[in-house]
Amino acid sequence: MKKIAYFIVFTLLFAGCTNLDETLYDKISGDDYPENDNQVANLTVEAYAKLQNLADDGGWWFLAQEISSDEMCCPTRDTDWDDGGKWRTVHQQSWGSSNDFEAVNNMWSCLWSGVTTCNQILDRFDQMEETESVLKKKAEMETFRSFFYYLLIDNFGDIPYLTSTVDAPEQPEKVKREVIYENLINTVTDNLTHLGTASTTKSMVTKYVGYAILAKLYLNAEVYTGSANWQMAEKYCDSLIESGAFTFGTDINAPFVTDNDANSEIIFSIPYDESTFQGFRFHMRSIHYQSKYTFNMTDEPWNGFATLEAFYDSYEDTDLRKQDWFLMGQQYYYNSTDLVYDALTGSPLIFTKNIPALYLDASYNRDIIRSSGARPRKYEIKAGAKENLSNDFVIFRITDFYLMRAEAKIRQGKNGDEEINMVRNRAGVNNISGATIEDLLAERGREMFSEGHRRQDLIRCGQWNKAWWEKPERTGTDIFPIPKWACDENPNLLTNL
């Protein structure tokens, strides 16, 4: 009931907040609005709606982090999933000097939309009396804007940095990544005292989200600025962990079930709903057409994404994550021992871990084309799932920050075994001793799989440009190109490669 009620309010507010210059209440003039704390809060709703596209192809952020890494791929399966080669381009990082492909076009647009909306809202707040509620919401929006900027500098490097829409230049100059980094550190730090501390508020920016952003920035400081700051990364991981607001749970699946909105491990999430706030449909991209029988679905999935064999094999066979987060082997009807068969080939539907090639043309056996690759299913696919899931998509959860603290400690010559072994023990695998950065990266891969972290982790550990399956070693930058359409509109953006 709590989630249903939240979405009714969220949807109604979003429907009424599509234009910040509109009068939101018939009986309140534009000059008088807002007249109470709730109406001040309502002004921020449109900014949160900008998260909606992050997890799918409308915004491409999640897809780009996964497909460009050694975790996941989207093979072309005969005539399916070619799409002009866009999935191969990202997985093989083969864009070269090209800056006109869907991943960067949509991700750039999505993230800048978030920044601009936050700035519009902040401009409205600047026109209001500085009441306590206005100051708190300004802090919230400045921190939220910093979240979008954090994703922008992580993916695109040097970009413009704008903090208002008032008198903003039509063609802003780029600002160095390290300069924006310092601005983000200062902005979030300065706003911490005004941010709320309700740990049950998973879909809004709180002080804990501020801590999380700072921890991420400091952990990646060497990438962003050339100078590491592991001590401060550890400090803000400590701030989250020692707050006592979040729980390292005993169930590996709990943060990813359909009704996960109150999960005590989650710090910040996108509140997807199959009907009222759509946009999370990764299951449709990954599982087989006939997997609809396994999950008692009415919609037929699209049979695309799969896990790289080497990554799948990095889990021990006894690892609960390997058992629960992938579909492998013979598939069965929902709640039955009856075998599922491929409707085209007539063969039993059996997922195999080996994918012979990224481009599976018609020369390959049809069963291989259609069923090769372990299929990700980290997020629960409930019985009767629709095209869009109602699971909240996790942006930050406390386990991540235990592993980040372990990394920061190892980088400083300390021991990170305690945090790493917490994660391993929960997954049913044995302790390790004297963990190295290589061990940490591998464990982060296994635990944070399919959560949008792998690209960043590989870059920080100097691995993103190295070769893996169907992806040759490459030289050059570790960022995505700023899209052509943006550069055409603003020549000052050329070039970030």
C-alpha cells in the first residue's frame, strides 16, 4: 500500500509540474505560489522525474555502463538485435572518432535534462523568501544537480558547468573535469547540514545521498583530477556505514525483489512502477521469447542481452549469486517440471554459458543463436511480470560502500578483508586473506553485477581499455564522445576525445 500511495502522489504531482512557469493550483496566483512547505516540496518533483530514463534506452546510462564492460553483451542473433550495430559499437568500444550513435546521444540528453531542470527549480527558489523549507529544498536540488554532474563528468570528462538558467550562454564553454569535481565536492559538502536524514526516503536526496556522492567522487578522484584521495573516500564511506541508517542484510536478493522500496540496504533508488512510472524493462531485453512461460508472463520478452562466459565463470559454483542472479540450463514452465521448448526450433530451451560470437549470423545453429549466454536476472521477475517492472532500481546501496571502504583501505596500505569477506560470506563462499586491488575488483564485479558500476570500476583499476571477449585492446581516452548533435549546436564542445 505504501508504494501504491507514493506513486499516486508522485504521478499526480508530475502531471501537474511539467512546466515550472505554470500555475499549479487554480486558486493560487503565480505570485503567491508556493504558500506552504508542501507546495515548496512539490516544485522539486519534475527533477526526480528525470531519473526515469536512466535504466533503459531513453537515457542509456545503465546500458552504457554494462554493455561497454566485461560483464555483459548484446549479441546479434541472426536478424534480431542488430539495430545498425549499435550494441556491438558500445561493447567493442569501436566508435573511434565517431560521436553520432544512440548511446551518447541519449545519455548526454538525459543527464543534461536533469541538470537543467534542477537549475530551473533553483532559479525559482532564488526568487522566494529564504524560509527554512526553501533552504532545505535548495540544498536538496543543488545536491541532486551534483549527482547529474557527477554522472556527466564520469562519462564525458570536460563539459560546461552551469548553475542557473538565468543569463546562461547559448554556447557555453567546456570546463575542466577537475574544476567541476572541486565544485561538486564543495557544493555537496556545504549542503550536508541542510539535507534531511530520513533513511526510509529512498527516492529523494537526503544527507546520506550526499555522503554517497562524496564517497564516489573521492574514490574516483585520481581519474577525475590526477590526484587520489583515498582517505576522504574512506571517511565518507564511514559516514554512511556508521550512521546506522542502513543495514547489511542477510539475503542477497532482498534489495532487488519487486517490493524493494523499503529495503534497509538501499540508500537511493528510482521508484519504477509497471503502470505509473515505467522505464525498467531490462528483463525484456535479456530473457528468451519463451521465457514468458517460465515467469507466467503475457508479454513475450525480446531475447537479447547475456553475460560474458568469463565473467559468469568468475563465480564459484557454490556462490549463491551465481545460482540466483542468472538463468542457465534447462528452462521450465512456471511452478512446474514441464520443459519449455523453443517455439522456432522445437528444441528444449537450454541456456548455455558459451556465446560463440558477438555476431551470430545465420551460419550458426539456430539453437545456439537463440539460447547461448547466461541470462541476467538479478532483479526479481515476478510471476505475471509485464513489459515494465515495479522493482525500484538501486542507484546506491550500503554493500557498495562497504566494498568501496575496503578498496580505499587497500589503496592506503591497510587491510580490506573484513568488508570483502562480509560480502563473500553472505554469498556462501569462503573468506580470502590479504585481498589485493585485483581481488577487490573481482569481488565488486560479482557483487555489483548489473547495477551500473562496472565501467567505472574497470576505469579506476586501469582495466577498461584492455581486451576481453570480442573486444580488442584499445588506446586512448576512457570517456564517451560528446554527441555530434550537441557539438553542431555548440562548437565549443569539440572535442573531448
